[in-house]
Amino acid sequence: MIQLAVDNNRQAQQQIYSRFSPKMLGVCRRYIKDLQQAEDVMIAAFMKVFTNLKTFQHNGSFEGWIRRIMVNECISFIRVQKKVKFIEDEIYVEEGFDAADSQFSIADIQLLIDRLPDGYKMVFNLYAIEGFKHKEIATMLGINEGTSKSQLSHARKILQQQINTIKKFEYGTK
């Protein structure tokens, strides 16, 4: 199917789009709060996928290759919007937010992540969800590695505070 899409077979391209677009919209949505903007970025990223399909080397998963294009397109979109600011501090702790023990749905957690400042949200998504290392994140975002660690630490702290506030409210302790 990939080779057919490389040869500009529209049906093959449509099958690839249909198969991967729901997941990739989820990826874009993690970075971009507005659903319509996330859809626009996803479509632009799929255009890059089809334009660069001949460069896919079959060394890793095809979905992973598409996901990386989506993430890079989201980062580019946010940069163009000039919405992201990184605080250059080196203070961080490796504790904080732990979604595993929470009783929140994915949608609830996404809403909490959406409330984060854009820099925190971007680093959190890249590290905690996409699995990038701080060195890779620093290179992708043009920041130093310590800033990446700091942004993650602050994001986790804010998320944990939000969860604690919700739990206190739900259990009537506040």
C-alpha cells in the first residue's frame, strides 16, 4: 500500500489517511488546544507525509514515522503562532504528576494538560507521551537540556496540583 501511495495512487493514499488520521488527530490535539486548528495541522502534516513518502526507509514503524511528522508540524505551527515561551531555569525535581494512580479519563487528563502554559505542555507531551529524551527535546525546540527538564518538572507539579484540587473538591475536603 505504501508503494502504491508513493506512485500517487489516490485510493492507497486515502486508505493510509483513513487508517491513521484518527490517531494522528489525537497527537495533534495534544499539542494544539483548538480542534479545528489541530485538524488543519494534521491535514498539512499528511500532505508532508505523502510528499515525503518515498523517503520512508522501512527501518521503523510506518505509524511512528507519520507520528514524528505530525509532532514536528505541531511544533512548527506553535512556533509560527509565537505561543510558546520557555523559562530558562535549571531548577527541577523528578517527582510530581502521576496519571497512573488517578481515576480520570483520558479526556479529563487532556483538559488538565490543555491548561498548562504552551512551553510546559509541549515538553510534557514530547517527554511523557511521545517518549523523547530531554536531549532530543532540547534539539527539537532549540532550548538547552536543563530547560527541558525544568519545563517537565513544572508541568508535572502543576498537573499534580490540579489533580489534588479536584480530588479535594470531589471528596468534600475543601
